[in-house]
Amino acid sequence: MKIGVLGGDGYCGWATALYLSAKGHSVAIVDNFARRQWDHELGVQTLTPVRPLAERLRKWNEVSGKNIELFVGDVCDYDFLAGFVKSFEPESVIHFAEQRAAPYSMIDRKHAVFTQVNNVVGTLNLLFALRELQPDCHLVKLGTMGEYGTPNIDIEEGYITVEHNGRKDVLPFPKQPGSFYHLSKVHDSHNMMFACKIWKLRATDLNQGVVYGTMTDEVALDEVLINRFDYDEVFGTVLNRFCVQAAVGHPLTVYGKGGQTRGFLDIRDTVRCVELACLNPAAPGECRVYNQFTEQFSVLELAELVKAAGKKMGLHVDIEHMPTPRVEAEQHYYNAKHSKLIDLGLQPHLLSDSLLDSLMNVAVKYRDQIDSSLFLPQVDWRKPTNERRTTLSAAAEAIFVAGR
């Protein structure tokens, strides 16, 4: 199959591109390196030494004997994106090319506007390019479980049957996003559903939970292929932050009571879920939704797991609670359905089986590179201003505008 991976230089995109290439698919990466620019803007770096994309691709060709094509450009540039679709003629397009951090979208007005323009316009451009040039191509779009929020009812996979005043219908599950980033994903979902309805496009919306781990079989082939390990308070995940805090003897910083509960999955399951979606495409006119996670944990449960793992490694780990900078329920009901990918053949990797190998050992291996000043939150959901970041983001904003 010919598969385009938009955002293939990023965390999920890189692992997915290598995995699909190893499986024998013809893969092309589309990227504008914005993710790397955001690191420079924020003054942070991934814990692992991520090499330039050209070097990574040369090494992949060397160790695997397979070639991944590269198209450098911005999905918000329609002419560029349409040129890619026309040239590569993908049978599936996997769309990772979005600003994916909720805290980044909450820094200030400019970051909120950039997030929504980048994400919504990029997806709209892709829908129009597929309609015009490759209408039978299957769009596999990375969504987020954060679209749903934390309702006091079970979360279904995308749609819910509603009875009202004696009538019944199947409707999109109500959305309660918690940031401007999550709102952009909701807008994407609505645009995809509409495009499938009127143009008979085919799409799969993968509402993904929090992903962890750096290693897949492909990444493990050479150090040059290593994936990202983000732990800063903007792009880093809570699990990554806990692991690096444990590695350097810093208390694990739990926001509020720690009852915030989310779905989680191993990066090895992310790439398999994407492959399953590609191999089992949606029908023309169908916009289906899969909830893509394998387990759910509260923040405090994760802290306890990391503390126990650290103890086995001889690390002294404490847990401290601090006020949450986010607007969120600190304790809530959470039960999300996630059976459709299992039904297609997903065999999950569980966190309890991989915490030491995929996270703690990586944190300890690179702990001399850890910057503990990045642990504490600086973005406050209630006060979207930050003079230092606003000044820096002006330069980044100029780069993005010039590039478009």
C-alpha cells in the first residue's frame, strides 16, 4: 500500500513511518519541521538525542534496505499539499501534522490562534486535496480522547444512540474539550464527518489516549533512529515527567488530588492501530471513530507505579501534590469504550509489562541531560499570558507566516 505520513518527523509519526516501511508499504513522510522549531521557541529539548530527519532517513535505508520518500512543506499551504497528493497518489494518508499540546495552545492568544488555524486549516486542505485528486484515498486522522472531556456517563466510540421525546437517533458523542487544542480536534472531527457525508470520502478518526515509550522494533535497530522523549511541562506527558523526576531524585509532582483519569497506550500499539486502520479502510461516505487506548489510569496511580518501579531500581522516590494550573476536575468518573481496534486484532502491550524497559531505563540512561527547571508548570489555564514566551513566540510566528 502507498501510505503518506503527515508529520512523520514527530513522535508518533516517526515510529509509524518506520513500522509501515518495515511491513513492506511504500511510505512518504510530509513535514515542515515545526515540531523542532517549537522546542527552540520554548527553550527545551527532548531527553533523547534526536538526529536531523535526513540523517535518520539515510540510516533507515542503510539498516533496513527500504527507502522512505520525503516531502518538505506545510499542510496549510494547499498548493504544496495538493502537489504531494498528486505526485505520490497515496492509498492511505495518516494525518499527524498538527500542533498537539494542550498547554501550548493555552499560553496566550497567539498560541491559541496558531493552534486552531494550523490544525483546522491543515485538515481542511487535506480534505479538499483528497476530494479533488485522490477521492478513494482513506484518511486516517489522529484525534484525541480529550475531545470527550470527562462526562459522568460511559464514553462510546464516537457515536451514541439518543432517545428524546419518543424518537431515536445515532449522533456524535457530546464533546467537552478542555483546551483550545482539544477544541481544534473537535472542529477537525466535524469537518471530516461533513466531508465524508457530502463528498463520499472515507475516513477513520483515531481518538488516541496518552502515548508512552520510545522503543519500537524499528527504532531499536540503531541509535540514530531513536524517538523523542518529551518531559517538559508543555509537550511532555505526565508519565514521562514522573520518570525523569524519579531518575534525578526529584519528587513526583502530582497536580491537585491526582484523580484525573485518562486512557494510555504504548507507542508499539499506536503504530499497530494505525496499520489496522489502513488495512481495514472505512467505506466511501463513512467517517468512523475508534477510541485508541489500551488502559486507563489516574495521575496518582501513575505516580505510585513510577514510585514502585523506581524502588526496584534502587531509587528513592517521593510524591508531592501541588495546585493544578489547569481547569479540570481533580476527581471524576471515567469509563471509555475501546473495543473496535481489539476486534480488528490489536494485542495490547500493558504498562505494567513495559514501564522499566521503555521509560525508566531511558530516563536513567540519559539523566545527565535532564533539566529539572522544566518540571514545574508555567502555563496557567486561567491566565493566558506569559511575557517571556509571548516574546519568543513572535519570532516563531514570523517563521510560520513566512513559510506560508
